[in-house]
Amino acid sequence: MRYVVIYILFLLAGAQVKAQENVVPLNHNPQLIGFHSDALRSVMRTNAPDSLTLPFFEDFTGQFPQPDLNKWADWHVFINNTMAIDPISRGVATFDALNKDGWPYNTTNAFALIYADSLTSLRFNLSGYAPSDNIYLSFFYQPQGAGFSPEAQDSLMLYFLTRHKGWQKVWSKEGTTVQPFKQVVVAVTDTGFLHENFQFRFVNKASINLNDDVWNVDYIRMNSNRNANDTMVNDVAFTKEPTPFLKEYTYMPYHQYLPKANDERATEMKTSLYNSYNAPQPVTYTLTAREESTNTPLSTSSNSISLPNGIQNEIAVPTYANSVPLTERYKWVSFENKYTFDAVNALEPKTNDTIIQHQVFHNFFAYDDGIAERSYYLNQFSTLPAKTAIEFHLNKPDTAYGCIDIFWPPGTY
């Protein structure tokens, strides 16, 4: 077996007695940089509703990397499925110290405490409701997640827009280290909130310059006929991204995959389901696989289980041996691995009942998923620069063209 070995040289300031590994926050978010201009966002909103109605539900499933403009009036937060630990359902809104374009809010006054990201709903016409209708808003939140923890002076806050156009803070939480998602229930029963232009807004206060001070928000619900103890979530949802079809790589060339397909395939693919009911639930989940460019069916398999409640349940599906012919040396091939399950009841949200993993084969190798949560670096020796190596194996002789693409955070080179 041939191997390609790539040496990456890290030249960092400061002499050290020995090379030392370090992990720090990112100083920008490459997923947001250049994603959409403000002008394009305005065009995308042309079909957005004038106002929203009850019931309102948002679990950030299927929106990446910015919020659904049919529900939200701004787009400062990062919608993703990698920054949270054990979310209630797939997708969270991440609040940090980077703006809507993925850059620090202000680099001239590092570590100043500012109001950073916000997530503001479109307006609700609540003028036809009375306090006796018992409107409540609930959500789940988690500090830190897979990022860095917000400090004590940092906070996550919730505001309601009053009848007189002023924002009133109705809930806040100071910074702390990572913990499981917690649910908060807030009343919207004050007559000052029951007007035709009601909105709610989440805001985080953060130290600027890095994507630390992380908060995740998930599973927002607002409806009438609720109460302060209405915390039951009757839902089963996918939570974690499926593992790759491949054993070692996330991407590789298809002509390198075929000669040793059996060795390159993982034994099984995994994802997770979370049962929010107060008792185990019967679930039948299915994997349907196809090659996307030709729509060639590859595999279908199902399994029925009793799903325990209140924990992340990992499910595993054996990988399949089917493939498609190679017609061009560097042909783009993509296996769509679609996971679904039958909802426990008809009232469950449908959006989180499906999750898809795209196994892409193209003209490069990769180990990562393309989304960075933290920044890794090596401190150098006092006399020699620190080095690290990344190895890619080949299943047949090949030639490398072009360049090696590595994500270098600005200011680290």
C-alpha cells in the first residue's frame, strides 16, 4: 500500500522548552464568511410572512448556517449541529462573540464586554389574546457546548417587545461551564405583551474578539393554554450527524475507493435519537441509500426497537456493498444515506424525523467534516520549529495536482 505523507509546519511566536499542543477559540467562523450579503438576505425575505401565528415552533432543523428568514428578523447567530453536546433535536442556534459574517464584532478593543449576537423573531399579532389565554414561551439552553465556556460576566438574555416599542428583559443567565440542556418557561401573559407587534429576542453579552463565550439555544415553543409547569416535550428526534460511510476518511477519490472498497467502508454507520417522552417508545427507523447523480438505489434497511427515554440513543446500521461504475477518473460520486423513522404520534414535529449523510467521493482526501469548533496549534521548540504530519494512504498509484487545503485562522501564520 502506498502512502502520501504531508508535513505541516507551524511557526509560532515564543520559544518553549518542548513542543506543546494547545486548543484555543477560533477568531472567525469560515462557515459564515461570504455566505450571504445583506442585500441577498433581503431578497430571500421577500416571501416571508408579515406576521407569525401561534403555535410557534423552532428546533433549527434543516437551516444552515443561518436562521430561517420566514421566522426570524435577523441572522446574527450560527445555526449548526456541531457546537452542542446532546441537543434535544438536530440543530441549534449558537451565540458567540462573532458577527453575522463570521468576524469579531470589534478587534480594536479586545475583551471588552458587549451585546453580541441576537436572534429576533418576526412579529406576532397577539392583540386578540387575553391574559387568561395563558401564552407561554419555552426553550432549552446550554452554555459552552463544544466550544469555550462563557465567563461569569457574560450572559444569555431573553427580551420581549412591549406595547410601547420598548424591549423588556424577562430572563437572563450568567456564564458558566458546560452543562446539559436546561428548559426555561416564560409567561407572555402581561397585557403589555399582548399587542399586534409582539416579538421576542435572545441576546448574549460576550467578551469580543473570539468565538468563546458560547451559548446554544434549541427547541423554542410558544403557544396558548400552557402554564409554568408545561415542560413535557413529546417528541422523538434525530440529534447527531450520522458517521461517514467510510472507515477512515470523510472524503476520498472514487477511483481510490473502488480497488479496496471492502477495506475502506466502515463496518456500520451511526446516528442518535433522543426520546423526550416520559416513557420508552417503539420506533422503526430506516436507512435508504442512493447515488445522487444517477439516482441509482444502493440499499434499504429497517429495524424496530424500543427507544429508552431521557437519554441519547445511538443507533447503528451496517454499511452496504453496492456501488456504481466509475466512468471518469475524477468523477464526482455521492451516496445519499437518508435516515428516517415513523413518528410516534401525528402531533410530533416532522422536520426532525429525517437526517441525511452525503458520502462524497471527489478528487481529494479529507479526515474532517469541514466545520471547525476550535483551533489547534503546536508551540515550537526553542531551537527547532514544531512539526506535525498528516498521512493519507493510496490504494493505487496516483498523482497529486493543485494544493493542500488547510484551514488557517487569520493571525496564526
